[in-house]
Amino acid sequence: MPLSLAQQSIADSDHRFRVAICGRRFGKTFLAIRELARFARQPSKRVWFIAPTRGQAKGIAWEKLKDRLLQLNWVKKINESELSILLVNGSTIELRSADAYDRMRGYRVDFTVFDEFADMDPQVWTVVRPTLADSHGHALFIGTPKGNQNWARGMYDQHLTNPDWQSFTYTTVDGGNVPEEEIEAAKRDMDERTYRQEFLATFEDAGNQVFYAWSREHNLLAYDGAPPRKIVIGMDFNVGKMCACVGVIEGRDLHLFDEIVLTSSNTDEMVAEIRTRYNHIPASNITVYPDPASRQNRSSAGGRTDLSILQNAGFVVKCPNRHSAVRDGINAVNSRLCTASGERHLYVAPTNKYTIESLERLSYRENSNQPDKDSGYDHMADAIRYLVDFIWPVRRAVEPRPNQRWGHKIA
């Protein structure tokens, strides 16, 4: 199958270990499937595709891999439960989950793809590396960067001291799957750091501050509009400190004009506080964006969930069935605070003291991409994140251009 020049340069490399840091929708999965087939075309080989989770492995590559191999008439047997395919030449292609890396010990493997490896525990390479030893196997690491503190940076730099390694960096545009007008649209929607990281594939650092796009000069603004007839509320449930950010949407802008912080409280008391403060607004005009865990959390002896308590109060409640990645939510908030084009769409009233402190002081743990949960500033930050990530997620559904046939010959 024809590849873009960037993809071809990665495929043509004869180095044993290759690291490809690429922008979103570059065509990494397509390249990975092509490489799996290339190594499996020789008889009696075992090749692995490793994703951060089993769900990602199945969702990203399984159907595409099956379709391609069936088109080539290479398939002898497909095992859906094990996510493995036995080829007519005796080779096996298996999809694996990085979060179960201890189950990978003891195998002999000829080739491994690590897809989105920056999201994996570094121990997965410690376990998989010996499986490639006696076969003198190869590995391809592909993914988008996650900052200089992530272990992916160290893997990318291996080529500086080890001749077995070669590293590549390509942007989304280099992959040839996404039109430039879509890139420009993303630039308007995303904050500058996230845009460079996700589309230009650069290793970005923003110090330790989680919401680095926040600026008192530009994002601190008193709301002077008409008394709102509809409000939106982001909500985080916590026994020690239950938080809610209250705002109004005007066009593309979100104005957080109030905050609610209750200590040693529960959801019923939060509902009562909202109804007291905003009794002039019908409950049906109040939309709450809570922690997705509210679907399961039980806050009363009667077995009611946090979600049902909010719904029974008459509020409109919107939340996904499960948590999105924390990183995606943080990117969404930063993108509202300031886009790559310099536009700002999230404003906080000067009276929202705890909201301001959370945006300014929440930091990452040292040598980690995880926010510091011990600081106490994460609760209001989470409330903002749930609201913003639901309404303005930065994850864009981009359909790649259709691929054409490619044909390896099976030995």
C-alpha cells in the first residue's frame, strides 16, 4: 500500500528499534498494521501490537487488522477472545494490553509495536525487551509526545547514544491524512501548547502549573451582563470539600460568576444551596455537569445516587458514561483560557477566590504528568474540567482520507 513520504521513511529504516513521534491522525495505526504484516509474512513469527489498554487495542487496530489480513487471504484462524490471528504460514499476530504487562513474560517475540507508548507504564518495556532477545527481534514505538518528563522523551533520545535506535518526528500534515483547513480549525480551538504537542509533535513543558494558559490579566473579569436566565454548573463530589463552579454561556464564552464550596457535606445539601442562591431561576434552566462517578456514587441511606439526587431536584444533568482522560479535560480548559490563535473564552469573576486559587496553584506532581491531589486545589479544578470538557472537548473526530491497497507477499 502506498505510504506518504514521512511514513515511508519510517518503514524503510533498517534500525532494530524505531521511535516515531508524530502528530494526531498522522496515520500511525495504519503504519503499525503494515509493519505487523511485514514482519509476520515470514513463517512462524510472533508479532505483537501493544496498546495502553485492551479496549484501546481492540478499538484502534483489531477490525482494521482483520479486514486487511482477510483481504490478503493470509488468515487461517481468528481468536476473538484472545485478540490473536493465526496466519496460513504459521505466524501469529496478537494484540496486547500494556496495563497487563506481567502477562507478557516468558514469550519469544520477533516484532512489537508500542502504540501511544507515552501513555504506558515504562515497566512494559522492561518486561517486553527480554522477549526480543533470542529472536533478535525489532520494536516500533509510535505515539504523540507527552512532555519532557514522560519516559517517551528518553526513548526518543536513545538514538543519540545507541546505534540500534533511530528516531523520527513528523507533524500531522506530514502524514497526508488531514487537510490543512482542519489543522487551522484545530488551531483556533486548542491552546497553543496542546496544539503544538498534538499536531506539531513537539515535546512541550509548561513548568509545573496545570492550567498554564491562565492569566489574571486576561481571564479575570467581572460578569456585567444581564441577570442570567439559564446557568451551567460544574460539580465535583467530595466528602471533605464539595465544589461547584457556576457560570453563564454567552456565545463561545463561559463566564464563571460564582462558586460554591461546602465542607463535610453531601449532594442533598449542595442541591439545597443551589436552590437557595438561584431561586429566581427555574430548575429546568439549571444544567449540571457532574463527575461521571455520580452515576454510581451513593450519597444517602436510601441508595440514591448523586446523579439521581440532582435529577430529582429538577436540574438538567449532563455527564458522560465514564471519565475521559484527565489530560484531555485539562487540555480543554487550557484551550478555553487561551487558544493557539490567542483567543480567550473562559473568564472568572474576581470574587471567585477558590476558583482563582485552583487555576493558579494546582500543579503536577514532581516528575509526573498527574495533578497533585494532595494540594486540595484539585476539587474546584475538577468541577471546571467536567463542565468544559463536556461542552468544548478538544478531541476532534477527523476522518482520514481513504487508504489504498498494499500487498506484502506471504512466505
